[in-house]
Amino acid sequence: MKFHTTDYFKPSRPFNADDVLFTFNRMLDKDQPFRKAYPTEFPYFTDMGMDKNIAKVEKLDEHTVKFTLNDVDAAFIQNLAMSFASIQSAEYADQLLKQGKPADINQKPIGTGPFVFSKYQKDAQIRFKGNKDYWQPDDVKIDNLIFAITTDASVRMQKLKKNECQVTLFPRPADIEPLKADKNLQMPHQAGFNLGYIAYNVMDKVKGSNEPNPLAQLKVRQALDMAVDKQKIIESVYQGAGQLAVNAMPPTQWSYDSTIKDAPFDPEKAKQLLKEAGIKDGTEITLWAMPVQRPYNPNAKLMAEMLQSDWAKIGIKAKIVSYEWGEYIKRSKGGEQGAMLIGWSGDNGDPDNWLGTLYGCDAVDGNNFSKWCYKPYDDLIKQAKATPDQAKRTELYKQAQHILKEQVPITPIAHSTVYQPMSAKVKGFKISPFSLNAFYGVSVDQ
Amino acid sequence: MLSFIARRLGLLIPTFFGITLLTFALIRLIPGDPVEVMMGERRVDPEMHAQAMERLGLNKPLPAQYLDYVGKLAQGDLGESLRTRESVWREFMTLFPATLELAMAALLFAGIVGLLAGVIAALKRGSLFDHGVMGLSLAGYSMPIFWWGLILIMFFSVSLGWTPVSGRIDLLYDIEPKTGFMLIDTLLSDEEGSFKDAVMHLILPAIVLGTIPLAVIARMTRSSMLEVLREDYVRTARAKGLSPARVVFVHGLRNALIPVLTVFGLQVGTLLAGAVLTETIFSWPGIGKWLIEAIGARDYPVVQNGILLIACLVILVNFVVDILYGLANPRIRHQR
């Protein structure tokens, strides 16, 4: 397999184990020469715990490397398929060090893929050319691949309609029907590998308040959960482009337990549960609504308003709170929220990327926005992560999903359907479950 | 005249420091730091966070950070973007020609149409045309830019197919940015049809961005013209038997232009502010879009120095306008 030949780099050798060593040692070792010359952090690598878990990486021969881990990690191989672990050319890095231009590793990338970087114009476009030396030449059917940076969703759709571009992404829910009706376009779609949910802060006291937090009680969470009219939300917020979520991860994720059922929508029973929990009519909680649109939640404000009205019917007064996105995340990691809207798109297809990353005790200061640390659950997912056998892992994850459903740290709302509008002339495009846009094997009819 | 210029220059120094302090403080008042914003929903490892903050120099106390910032400014160092690690100056100079080209086209459009409409409205005071121009300019002034841009795209680009939807040039052209001004670069390139394509791309954004200045200039020209046309010297010119065109354009408009000139200067600020929205709608790669994204990403050096550079530009333009105004109107020069 060859690295790209460009006007700024001409590889003298094919891809080999030295490149893998360079890539991982750069992420592992702060004193690695390239990292010293161009200091940077590797947040995904750290977030996956790889910095702590990889003991060493060794070259066995030209085409074999050996990773030694401190602990068994069944998700390790899946994690290696994520973008941050893309292999960099050690030879190119050497050249950049000698030239004193290490920053070019980001600005002028070199890889082995089907398209070769050719030009970047800030905020305007990124141009690639088809890679004639690609190891699977049949996959390269486009000579020029251009990404036109267009941030506004309505403008993107107008460009597509006028054939100024051939593939686009993230249509607004309201645009989906008109786009489907356009004969010059096609609209492939796929159940999204994502989940939009309500996270209930289960801390005894919400940060910054001296009052006891009603959401710390299981009965209150159960009541709120069964008072949510999910079907209505799917119709209004997702405008039909969503699938009702029951579980804490999407049904396409292996180890998903399809025997788990939602508590039936039952406001009367919810009122009863609140009474048993000693919650007075008109009790106030905060409901945080995201200020941004995400694939898992196209309109958090509307969703919050619908939840507010659902919960008002059982006597819970939800005060909608919203902050600028950076602030929203920071404050909620600190635990200032009551109930909050959030979600996740899968990174790598491993169940731990949901059940561990979002609801595990290790994530309480991070993505575990419920601040829910429940030992029986945590023991199961830790054990599963250290179990290499997939059948055994599946069993453990299924048990964990049952516990999670019973303890209600979250109410799953929906998995949004991903729509990818494109010209009818585009052939061979596949929607990636990981929200990537890959152009392997894609062609455009003239 | 020299003391007038010196007085004006003297005012620039505190203004300049005021801006540095304001931008420095404002961006830091928005909660969340660059590392946290970059991580979004993900967990931020405290150790990695501390490392990154140290590398970016953001772990020091605020007064020390401000002194660092001003110290670097004094040496002409605008720092580098936290996200792209490119020098802020280089990024600004890459993107600024796009904004300048758009702003100049918008000002040209607003100036020509605004002056003409204002003069005719003044001459035909009370007529249907006059009421029409004033009504339209009020509507133009109050129009939300975002909505106006999308309406024009839907009508001219999608329904009629006359203009392209967005961008500076069709993606089929690969124009080497030599000057950064697309109109000039396309003329220098040998790609056939690229200049015309660049002009077509410029039309809608220039109209959208020029709408508010157009409205202001038309109204200002009208009222200033009406005042001048009532002056004794205009009556004298008419009595001398000069042609109506000469009376209007030489004796009338020339004098009526003095207040309009100030408005032109003030509109530079409006244009740069409007560019933020216009560039977002039309995917125009200029400094407006750049700053919006930098604010979202808490890219402190870009926000601080980007705003500083724009502020300097606005100050400079208004300074030049002040001087021109002083030259044209001696009464201003002698005021203390």
C-alpha cells in the first residue's frame, strides 16, 4: 500500500510497521521528537483510555506490530478503527521535522486513501484528486472531489437543487418532504446510529441548590418517564424522521436487548407514583434544552416545550433552561441541571461506547450527565469490557441494559433517521452509521 | 489643519487601548474555554485539559495574560489561532480581500442607486416616486438581512436561475488566489468565463449587504438636497439662467454631498457588521464568518485581534472622512 505522492511529498517506500509505531508513539509519548516539535493533545485517544492502557507497541517485522495492553479491553480493535487512529507516514513526519514545518502534518495531510489532498481555501473549499495508486483502483471513480463549505442548511439544499453540488447533508426536517418530491434528487436514508434522550440528574442536591433534588428518587424518575408522550415528539420534533427509542443504545448495536419494553404512557399512574414519593403538586424542576441542532435532536427547544406540557399534566412544573453550547456542557458536567436533553452518535460500533461511555461510574464527571453511578450496573459493564468472548459480553450487556431500564437514569426518546440528499446522478454512495461521508466507489453520471 | 489632525490622532490611542481591553475581557466573559468547547459532549481528561491550557498560555492569571497580549501587540505579533495554529495576521489577510471585495461592491451599489434615488426624490418632492423611495428605503432599513438574503436566493437563483446560490465562484474553476480579490484573480487566470462567473456570484450578496446603506444614503441625500435647493445661491444660479442639470448637480448635489460623505464613513461599520450575516448566508469566505466561528470555538487570539483589526479599519476610515470633512468644511477644523 502506497502513501500519496503530492507536490509536497514523494514517498520512497510503501506503508509499513514504522508508520504504525510513529503514529502511536506520538500519541503515547510526550517526549517523542515530533510531538516535542509540534506539541498537541490527543483528546479522543485519551478519552478512550488508550494512553493509560497501551503498555507498549513493538514492531515484529515490516508488516506486523504487537500492542501490549495493561488490561484486557474487548473494544480495543473497534477503537482502532476510529479516525483519530489513522496512520500517519513516519517518512513524511521526518521530512517535515527536517524542513522545520511540523505543523504541515495537519495542513497538508498525507494518507493512503482513495483521494489525495490538493488544496484548502479557508472557509471556502477543500479539494481532493482521485488517487491513481490506490490499492483498490476500482473504488476511485471521481477525479475531483470538492467539499464546498456551506454552513447554512437552507442554502445547502438550494445549491443541491440547482446542481451546484451533488451530495449534501443534514437537511432540516421541514425540507425532507419537498426534497423527496424532487425528481432530480434522491434521498437515501438509514436508521441513525444515535440516541436522543433525557438525562435525569440523580444527585441528592443539584449543584448550587440547598433543596433536596426530587430526581434523586427512583419513583419520581419513573413517573416522569411514563408521562412522556414519545410518539407525539417523534411526529413533531423529528417530523416522522425518527424511530421511537426504548433502550439506552440503538437497536442496530450488537448486544441490544430487544426484550426490554418501555413503561406504558400512563399519566394517571405517574401521578400516583409522585404521590407515593411525597412530591407535592406544582413541584418545580429545571429542564435543560440544548441550544444547538444535532443529528439525534433536530429541535431541542420544541422537545423541551412538549415535555414541559406533558409533565405539567402530572403536576410537575418544568422550567426550561438553555445556555450557549459550551456553557451548557460545562455547567451540566458540573451537575447544575435537573432533567436535561442530550444525546450521542456512536463512534465505533462497540456497546461500551454507549453503556460505558455514557452511563458508567468513570464517566460521572464527563458524559454521564445523569451523574448516575450504580455499582451493580457498573460491575457488569466493567466485566463485559474485560471479556473477549462476544457471546459472553452480549449476555453481560443485556443484564446491564435491564438494570438501566429499571433505574431510569435516562428516558430514551428517539433514534433519528439520517437523510442524505443527493443528485439522482450520484451512484454508489453509502450512508455511514458513524456520520462519516466516504466517497469510495462513488461515481457521478454525466 | 495640522493641529486638527494631531488632535484626532491623539484620540486614537486611548480608543485603541479601550478596544484591546474590551475584546480581551468580553471573550473571556463568555464561559467555557477553548479546550472544553472543542470536546463538546465528550469527557475532558483533567490532565489533558491542564496540559492544553498550559500550552495555550491560558493557565496564567488574567492580568498576566492581558500584559502578554499587549506586549506581543506592541511587537506587532497578533499571535496564532488556537484551532488552526495559523498566524492571525495571515488568516486575516487571506480572508479580508473577500470581505473587502463584497463591501466595495455593496457600497458601490448603495452609493450609485442611493444617490440617484435621493436626488430624484428631492427634485420630485411629494410625488408618488418620492413616497415610493422613502417607503422602500424604510422597508430596506428594517429588513432582516438573513430573511432578505434567502428570499433573493429563492427568487433569483432557484426560481429564475439567473444567479448562483452561494460561494465566490463555481467549483469547476480552480482559481489560484494571487490577490485574494476574485474579480482580479479571475482576470489574471486563463480560465475562460471565470470572470463573468465571479461577477454573477457577487451580485446577490452585494445587493443584500448594500440594502441598509442604500436606504440610509437615499434618505440622507434627499433631505440634504432639499435643504440645499432652498439656499439663496441655488436661487441665484437659477436666476442666472443656468441649465437645470447644472444647477442640480454642480450647485446642489456637490454641496448636499458633505453630510452624505459622513454617512459613507459611518456605513463602513454597518457594512462590516452586515458582512457577518451576509457571508454566512452566501457561504462567502470572509472575516465575518471567520469571527463568528472563532467566537463559537473560543479562539481568543482570533477574536481579540480580528475585532481589533476591524476596529482599526473603521477608525481609520472615519479618521480619513473627518479629515476630508475638515478640508471641505473649515468650520469643523476650528472647533475645539
